[in-house]
Amino acid sequence: MNMSISVDFSQIKIAVEQCNVDEKLELLKLLEKETFSTRFKQLLNQIKTDGLNLEEITAEVEAVRQERYSAKSP
């Protein structure tokens, strides 16, 4: 037997408020799993840059290394 019910978001929030901590943690894990790909895509979009290439990154790394090396030398 299949059954469906209509629940609006405010009713879901009220139901969650009535849950104990373990149930809330289980819901949190479920939501994290369900939304992972969306959150990951958002993160990639935030850090995406077309302004740097491998040569520029390497040059910056070498400059920082040289600066740190120079600072350690007496």
C-alpha cells in the first residue's frame, strides 16, 4: 500500500524541533549526503579562477620559498 501526505516546510521545521539530538544528527547526515554535490559545485565555482596558470603559480611558490630561506639565514 502506497501512501503520500502533504507537508509544508513550516510543519517539517516543527517536527524537527520535536526530535531528540540523535534524530537531529541523523537528519543532518542525511541532508549533508543529499546536498553534497550541490555544495561541492558551489565551492568549486567560488574558488575557480582563470587568472593563474601553472608557470605563475610555480613562480609565486619559488618567490615565497626564497623569501623564507632568506629570512632564516643569518
